[in-house]
Amino acid sequence: ADSSSQWTDCIMWVSEGRYDFAIFPKTYYEQLVVVEDGALHQYYDNLSYEAVIPVETYAIIAKGEDQLTEDISEVLGQLKEDGTLQQIAVEFFGFDPFASNASLN
């Protein structure tokens, strides 16, 4: 279940030592912890943020859906080539995972 408290709980529990780390979206961390008026800025001195290189993600498509597979591949290729995927990633994640993942491509 997705709830707003899961993010705040993660930050508090890592800060308190209950957990050693949490996988956390950079944009949420910045909004909640880094900015001085963030709701959890009091934990800033107890935490650090390290980017995790994203791993490749796959769409799972039923066998026999050859046209759908081709269409998805073509559109994703175009979106990557024209920079749209990078723009979307920066907008939502605050960084370009394609640049971080360049060695895996």
C-alpha cells in the first residue's frame, strides 16, 4: 500500500538506527529532508543520500504479441533517442538515470 507515512517512517527509522538504509526517491528526500523548511529536516545531519544506479526494467508481454512488442520497442527507442525519457526522468526523479547507467547500455 502506498501511503505518505511510509516515506516519513523510512526517514525516521534510518535516522534512529532502526534500519541501516532505505531505498528512497531522490525528489522526496530533497523535499522532506534537504530543504530547510522540509517536514523532516531535523534528520538531515543523521542521514546521507547515495544514488543507486538503476537496473534495466523489462515489459512482460504475452507470447504471440509480436506487433505490440515491436511497437513498444520502437516508441521507447524514439523517446530515448529524442531525449524525452531523460527529460521525464529529470522531472520526476531529479536526475538522468540513463547517464548514470551509460556503462550498462
